[in-house]
Amino acid sequence: MKGYINNIIKGNTLSVLKTIDSNLIDIGITSPPYNKQEKHKGWLVKNVQYDSYKDIKTEEEYQEEQIEILNEIFRITKEGGSFFYNHKTRWERGQMFHPIQWLAKTNWTIRQEIIWDRMIAANIRGWRYWQVDERIYWLYKPINKNKIGIELESKHALLTSIWRFPPENGKKNPHPAPFPLTLPSRIITSMLNDTDGIVLDPYCGSGTTLVAASLLNKKYIGIDISEDYIQYAKDRLQNASSEMKIVLEELQKHIVQKTFKQRKQQGAFTGKHKNNSNTEEVLQATVKQLHLL
Ligand SMILES: C[S@@+](CC[C@H](N)C(=O)[O-])C[C@H]1O[C@@H](n2cnc3c(N)ncnc32)[C@H](O)[C@@H]1O
């Protein structure tokens, strides 16, 4: 795939994916356009509008396109490879759309639903509790149809299925919807550790995934439709070392004193309560604290 590795390809995601060889990619990470109809203005944060793409489709069209794209990504990913898909639950005239609705129709094995607690979000209206969460779906391409796969090292797994960090600072990054560098850094280091690999972001925007891949010594392929975002991403990659501090801060979280096995052998806490006594103690303490009795 000459010309693709360590490059950003300008074009429509689906068309570009179709030109990529099968079984090439080790991992992928992306946040696609959310089909937000571009009319829901937030009270706190500016409306998301891309410069080269109108985020307006019927929900049916949108989901069908996402399925086709996810299946193309499945084809170009190696067996044993993974794709991390950042999305969220949305509502249109009171009807809820959940990403599982289309993810379950793709060829991928859905390995985990991770909650990303952003702690802040654009829209504050009383139709629902303030939605500050997004989701990250870990999608897995089985080896020989074995859906279980290999275990994560405990230093990564202990980071839990709830990821709490804020969104990217909009003042630093001119893109309307970047994710923070912490997000792809966590994924790349958990999936690839010290091994080399090719990381794909099929909607790479300001290049956050590519910067993380580059700083972690991996290869990358980016795709985006916008000339300006690609130029910004390329400039950012040139100057990537200025963002190393954020990657290092994330790497420091992937350190664990004892593995699951060592904890079990030493009778230390492994995350499972042996009986209900601990739960009962916590309950009693809470009751006491709240003066409920
Ligand atoms: C949510 S943003 C991704 C932001 C990125 N994660 C970052 O950190 O900057 C989605 C991106 O998809 C691009 N895009 C939308 N539709 C596209 C299409 N059909 N083909 C290629 N890129 C597209 C937009 O230009 C935008 O940059």
C-alpha cells in the first residue's frame, strides 16, 4: 500500500476504504460524524459544523452507510485486530437511536461497550438528564471464528470500562469535534504495547489518532474529506513532540504493582467480593452518613 502508510488520504471514507488491501490494519480508532442534523445548537458550546460535509441524512441512510463502512474496515483489518468506534446515544423527535442498532448488523464481534464520561457536554435541556457520556465500542475481528480473543494485560484492563477525561479544549484545536489525545493513546498502548502496527482513522479530522500513533512509534493511515482539516493534521504531525506530555501522562496510568494472578495468589483484592459482608458494611456506613436511621 505505497503512498498510504504514514499518510492522510483525502476523499470519501467509503471510496478510499475500498482501495485498501484486505487484512492490512492492526487497529483502528474513529469518531464518525454523528448525523446530528446540524440544527441542535448547544447552550454552552458551539454547534458542530464541518467545513466540507453536511451532517444531515435520514437516520436509515446514516445507519446503512455506517454498516457498509464498518464492514469495509472489517475486511481491511487483520484477524485478531480491533476497531474502536466512538459514538453516543441520540434522539430525534423523542425517538432514541442507540449505536448497537447498527453495530449488531455488522460483521464485527462487539467485545465491549466503554462509557466515556466527558463530565461536560454542549446541550443542557431538561428533556433528559444532562447527557455527558459518550460510548466507545471495542469491535473485534476473530481469529478462526474464535470470538474470545486474547486477554488484555492487567495494567491496561485495570483502567476499567468507564473512562473519565474531558473533551479536547476547543481553543487549542480549530476542528469542530476533535477527541482528546488521551483517548487514542489509551487504546493504542493497550492494544499494541511495544509491538509495531498500522493504526487507521477513517474520519481522522484534526489527526488526533495519527498523532497518538506517531508518538507511540506506530504507523498510521488517515482519511478525511476536508482539505483544511488534513492540512491542519499534517502540521500537527510535524510538531507532534509538543503533545508528548499528554501521551506520557496516559502511559503513567498503565502501570500496575501486582497482576491479577499475583493478587489472587496473595489473597489480595481482585475486584470480586468474596461474600456480601463488604457490601453490607458500605451500606451501613452510607445509611449512617446520611442519617437515614
Ligand atoms: C467527528 S470528526 C473526527 C474528529 C477527529 N477524531 C479529531 O480528533 O479531530 C469527523 C470527521 O469526518 C470527516 N468526514 C465527514 N464525512 C466524511 C466522509 N464522507 N468521508 C471522509 N471524511 C468525512 C469530517 O471532515 C470530520 O473531520
